[in-house]
Amino acid sequence: MTIYPTNIRRVFHRFSPVLLLLTAVLTVHAADEEITPEELISRHLESIGTPEARQQIATRRYIGDGTWRMLVGGVGQVVGQVSFVSSSNTSDFSFGGGGGQAFSGEQFSFDGKDAFVKRAFQEQY
């Protein structure tokens, strides 16, 4: 059993009825409206922008910090920068590990036809 500090327990006790009420209201509202998968996708696309605006988007790029965990065939993890770039039919995903590590990153690319995978290791002297 985890024992929380008094102030955290007090916050949980104060906001529990509010969260319960909010959950009940959202559940009742969600039950009132039936939506098809096609309509859900249509609403999602409309939230991104008009069809004309979405057609003009040529490239998307996402960059952030990530952790590469080895689950099969090894043990350990590497922290580094993750990047995903998509342009037309080409997608590129790369992970760059920090310096001073034996594993310095991987890159996966797909051009709509062929896939490319590159794994980078620093040489050990």
C-alpha cells in the first residue's frame, strides 16, 4: 500500500467528486451520439484543416528526445534525439544516440517502394 503525503490525499479527496461527475456527464453525452468510423475520420480531418489546406502540406517534421531500449538480444538503453520526416511518399525515421556510446543511432527510410535501414556504431579502439 502506498501512503501519500497528507496534502496530496487532501487534493484527491477534494477533486474526486468533480472527476466522478465529469466522467458521468461525458459518458452520458457520448452515449447520446452514435458516430460511424467514416464520420470520425472526417471530423478528425476537418479539425486539421480544409481539404485545400491539407493538400498544400508537403512536408511534416517531428523532433524530440527519446530512449532506445534493447528488449531482445541485449540489455540497456540509449538516450538521444528522435526525428521523423515525411515528404510526399518518403518517410524517414532516425534515432541519434549521444556521443561517447558504442551505439550512436539508427535510421529507417521508405520512399514508397524501397526500404533502407542503417545502424551506426562507433569504432572501439
